[in-house]
Amino acid sequence: MMGTATTLVGVLPTYATIGVAAPVLLFVLRFLQGLAVGGQWGGAILLATEYAPAGKRGFYGSFAQAGVPVGLVIGNAVFLVLSALFGEAAFAAWAWRLPFLFSVILIAVALYIQLRLEDTPVFRYSFYLLAMCAITFTSVYLVTETYEDEMTRDQSRAETEEAATT
């Protein structure tokens, strides 16, 4: 979602082309970027800390915390370089779109990483424990149900026998 919203900023029509819809669309795209940062940021911190060796989780998690500020600095540096390369007129006319369009490369890198990423050992262990609890609960439930069914049948037999003897 983050990469798509960022790329779409690069192809957003201007105010002169679509009027007031341009700033509204820009607002929507920036809002989507913010939502995406929240989701990706939390996931990155979880992955970093769950893969970290014992005693180093905070240190590893700090790298994910630094991701957004580092990204902002790199983004501003790219804009500064493009502004210097193309000049103010070209930058204002079209070159400002290039960094947003370059985000397609980041989408490809992120997709490559995410498709090869496995669940963390902590998650796998937690899932294992959850499965064991579910199996135990189900087993206890089935045994209890079977016992209650047997008790009900025994009680019904006893009542039937008692009625037959009277």
C-alpha cells in the first residue's frame, strides 16, 4: 500500500488538469502512506526483535525505529540532488515526480523480501503452543461431552428400570 500510494503521487494530475480533485487525491494518497507506515513499522519491529539474539532485542528493534527518519533524510537528499541536476524550472515542472516514480523499485525489493520471509521462531513456537492448547481443550471437551452423555444414558436407564419395576 505504501509503495503504490507513493508511486501514484508521481503520476497525480495537476490542479490545472483536474481542479480541486488533485489536492483531494494527494491528501488521500498521503493518508494511505501514513496508514501503511503504521502497519509496516510495527511489523518491521516485530520481525527485528523476534529474530534478534537473546539480550539484543532492543538494539535490533532500534534499527526498525530509525527506518522512517532515515527514509525522510534519504528522500530529502534525493530531492536536493534532483533539484540541483535539473534546475528549478524543470524540477518544479516535472522532475519532482521522479523520486515518487522510483518507488516502484522499492516495491519490487519489498515484495522480493516479503515473499521469501518466513515466520519467526517466536511466532512458530507461539503458534505451536496455541495449537497444543486447542487440541487439549478439544480433547477435554470431547471427554467431558462423552462422560456427560454416558451419565445421561445411565440416568435414563435407571429411570426406565425404576419405572418398569413399579
